[in-house]
Amino acid sequence: MASTVDAPTAAEADLRVCAQLDRIERMIEKGHDVIEAQDLLRQLELILDQWHVRRRLILDALAHR
């Protein structure tokens, strides 16, 4: 039997981006290297942007049925 994983909502995804920003700020304050954390943040933001675009396309298509 295949297991399923619940995808995060847009609000949860936004919270994850905010949490990553907070982590980066704390890392900077402690003098840590943040290059990988910033790369992860950029990836999260790109994925979230694409998610919003696709969501809008789906909603628009449904509205025109």
C-alpha cells in the first residue's frame, strides 16, 4: 500500500520561508556561514512562486468551466 504525504498549504509554505529567514538571521548573528541556507531559501521561494502561478492557472481554468 502506497503512503501519501500531505502537501503543505500556501500559508504553511509561506511560514517555512519565514522560518528559513529567521534561521539565516540567527546564523548571521552567530557568525555562521549562510551560503547554503540562503540557497535553500532561494529554492523555497522559487518553488512557492511556481506553486502560486500553477494554483492561479487551475483556479482560472475552473472559473471558466
